[in-house]
Amino acid sequence: SDPFAMEGAMRVYNGKPLVNSVNGKKESMHSVFPLVKKYGGAVVALTLDESGIPDTAQGRFEIAKRILQTAAEYGIDKKDIVVDALAMAVSSDKNSANVTIESVRRLGEELGVNTILGVSNISFGLPDREALNSTFLSLCFENGLSSAIMNPLSDDMMRVYRSFCALKGLDSNFENYIANANGKQ
């Protein structure tokens, strides 16, 4: 969150950095976007602002729109922005998974942006988190999630990922699915 630390890292980074993160707060956008433009990076955009994290998909959508508009003013293309719709724990709000899923869908369909989520946030405070996390991942993928922050060592999560890719025609000849079937690696 420190622009000086970001710039120091971006200055010496070998390649195109993915900056984590910017949000809908004016101060955040006006400190992060000049760095992203100057060093040619990409950025994760969090759907929160001065009022916090909206309880609705519409609220998160509006913040993402504002972030994209401000990024464009700095000459940053939406292909260099990955929007995080922010998965919140269902243990504190039973509707939070639905809000996140709807946000992901709208961000992809209506704004045409790539999306990312910290998938396991959905299950904080509940038992058998792997079941919730992997089911949530599947629902998010079906609604257009581009990328996931998840545990690649979780058999359940990876099984869902490989199965989804196979069923959606994203795994040529089922090569990855077959290579990893029955615990084979």
C-alpha cells in the first residue's frame, strides 16, 4: 500500500509487474496509476472505496467502473487491470457468495475485464472449508472468473479446476485431466 515501496520494487523488477493493489479511493488511484503507467505494469483493482466494501454487486460494479475510468485517464488500458470482486465470508453474511458471483459475472460481461478472487475468504469461520471453497470456485468459474488466488496443493480445488477446464473444452484432448486422474501427477 506504500507508493514509495511500490515504485522501488517496480524500478528494479525484471518484467511486467502485477501491482497489488489499487482500490476505488481517490488517493489510492492517484498514487498507484502514475506508477503503473510509468513502469508499464498491470494492477489488481479492489472493489472498495471510502465507504468500504459494498454489500451489493451493483455497488462493486460501480467502483470497478470508476477505477477503469480513472485508469483510462492515465492511459492505462483495461487489459492491464484485473478486478477483485472481493469474496467475503458467508459465515457473517449468507448472501455474500451470491453478491461476489454476480459481481464477477457483471464485471466480465458488462465491462469486459479480467477478474480475480481470493477464493478461500468465502469460508472463514466454518468447518470443512475445502468443500465450500471448491464449490465456490466452480460457481465463480462458471460465471466468468479469470483467475483465482487459491491453494494449488488442495486436491479438491485442483480437481474442480481440472474438471472445469475439461468440461468447458479448455483442456485439449483431456490431457491435463487424464494426467492427474486418480491422484497421478
